[in-house]
Amino acid sequence: MTEPAATPPPGCPAHAGATPLYGPRFQTDPAQLYRELRAAHGPVAPVELAGGVPAWLVIGYRELQLVTGQPQLFGRDSTRWNAWESIPEDWPLRPMMAPVPSILYAEGEEHVRRSRAVTDALAAVDPYELRKHAEEIADRLIDEFAGRGEADLVAEYAHRMPLLVLCRLLGLSEEQAPVLTDGLLAMLDGGPDAPAGAQRLLGVMLDLVREKAEHPTEDIASRMLAHAAGLDHEEVMRDLRVLLIAGHQPTSYWISNAMRLMLTDERFAASLSGGRRSISQALNEALWEDTPTQIFAGRWATRDTQLAGQRIASGDMVLLGFAGANSDPSVRQPDGRPAEGNRAHMSYSYGEHGCPFPAQEAAEVIAATAIEVLLDRLPDLRLAVAEHALVWRPSAWVRGLVALPVSFTPGYRG
């Protein structure tokens, strides 16, 4: 439970020896790191981001529900952060938490207004048309490498397929996909190119809003502009960028993480080989075992409080540890696995800022279609390198591979 607490005294050692959420160890085996953090600190642990920036990481399932379900105590508006004065302008992670006026950081009635526009625009997407578009794009991408007998399923498929589907849904042209991919990866890797990547995305969204304001069509951007919530052009631009980031990267790495499990875990492969009806179940397990958004930034304490015995000062950053919460032993079976059919994972977050249900549905249609078409076309996929040679992206936020090299019997190009 959360409860009022006295402000920690000067020199409080709460973050002494905080665990870094960067570097080879975190990048390679975060699951082991979460186990160690849980053993040492319990469900809330002191951590630091790149540059020695302190934060609290919530890895307890119940505690994560408390944080995301109490906006009056853990707010979304990052202007509350008590460390802003010490954060340099060129800090690579700044674009992921800078206080910009978007649905991501809005609170109260403002969040309700913007959320309604986004949710309604997503709900108008026809799931049958979505599946049809996804199948067409998946087939077209597989045609490009099916005859070679080898491919990188990340760069050539998992990154491209959901992005091209999203371009169609949002009202963007496919020619803009490479620019969007570069900007997205730069932001999420948190490297020196992150600020420029964020600006590239805003530029594309601004052009889209201007075009749809003049020539509306049947797409999400046009529906948001016409919505009764009365969003202006800048509001639509910023919320479309949120939709693009939240829609593409988690879905992309959901696909590649599920494929990695299929290629390296015999039990998981057996569940996928059972037929199309098992795809949804296998994808659900992938969210429990290797969720693409492992950490999300975040929440900021609105006052001094306590959480799982840790004293959280007003303005402290609280990171949402989705992967850590999903691995919490309290929500696992004795053998460590999630219960069959259990969909109560934290991968879509929780509370008023959780992923809207229409977005969850669309993501699953895209991911399931990507895997179904791939397995239909290339049923003998196999990993082309040793499992230990796979490289993970250097990101504090997403859990995804840099590449997933596979080989297969060269197939017919449709």
C-alpha cells in the first residue's frame, strides 16, 4: 500500500548503489537482473538510467497496479520531475520523457478529451479490412526474400510489416516508412541521435495533419481531426506520433520475440505448430515471457509517499517495470510459468493511461497475421546462428533483437 511519508533526510542513502538499467548485463539478461533486484529490494528497487539519473523501478505486479491506478499520487505529467534542473539538454533519453503537450502526459479531463478522440478513431478500424491489409503486406514482404532461403526477420519483416500496416491506417504513404523506422529506432535506443529522431517523427506527422486537414480520407488522422473533442492541428500531430510509437515498436518486437521463442524454445514451438488457433495463445505467452516494452517512463510522485517500504520523494521518477511485474512469482504457477490462458499480464499497462482496447485488438491482429502468413509460407524456418550470438537492442525501454537471421527452403514467390 502507499501511504504518506516524511521527506527523506538530506543524504538519504536510498539510491546508493543503485542498479544501472544499461550496459551489456542489462541488455543481455534483464530477467536475471529483475530476480536479483527483487531479492535485494523487493517489488520496488532503486535504479539509475544512463548518465547516472536516479529512478525507482516497480517490478511487483500488485505495486504496479497501485502506481498506475492512483493518478492522484503517481501522476503522468513529467513537469513534476525533481531532477529536471540537472538533466542536460542533450541527454539521450530526454525525448522519451520531455514534458510535451500530448495524450501521453495529459491528466484529468484533458486526458479524457484526448483519449476519447484517439480511442474512437481506432475503434472505427474495420478488423476484417485490417487483417486483409496485413495479409497483403506480409505476403508482399515475404515475396522479397522467399526465393533466397535466408532472411533477417527483424529488418526485413518484423520492423517493416506493422509499420506499413500502420502507415495505411494513419493515412501515411509507404514511401515514408524508412524515415519513420530510423526515427523510431533512434528514439528508443536512447543514443546521440535520439533528439533528431524525435524531430523527424514530428515533421512527418505535421505534414500528415496538414494534408488530411485539406483532403480528409478514411484514416485515423482524418477521424481525429474531425472528432467532436475538437483537437487542434498540433494536438493531433503529437497524438499521432504517440500512436505511431506505441503501435509500431511493441508490435514489431512482439512479432520478433515470439519468433525467437519459436526458434529456440521447443515447448513454445510446439504450441505454435498446433495450427492457427494456437497463434493467439502463443502470442499471449510471449507477452508474459518476453514482453517488448519491458520498462516505461513513467510516473512522477505528486507528494512524499511510501511504496513497498521505499520512501518516494515528491517529484521522484517511478519507472513501470512491465517485464519485472510479469515475472513476479506471486502471479506465476509453482513451476514459474503463467497459468494457461491467463491474459492479465501488464504488457498493456493498467489504469487510465493503459493501452486502449481497440489498439490492443489491432496489435494482436497485426502480430497474429504476421506470424500466420510467415509460417504458412516458410514452414521450415530455422535459426541461422547460435542462440547466444543474437544481439539485443541497447534500450532501457524495449526488449528486442537487433537481428533475427533465419534460413529455410527457398519458396515460391507469389
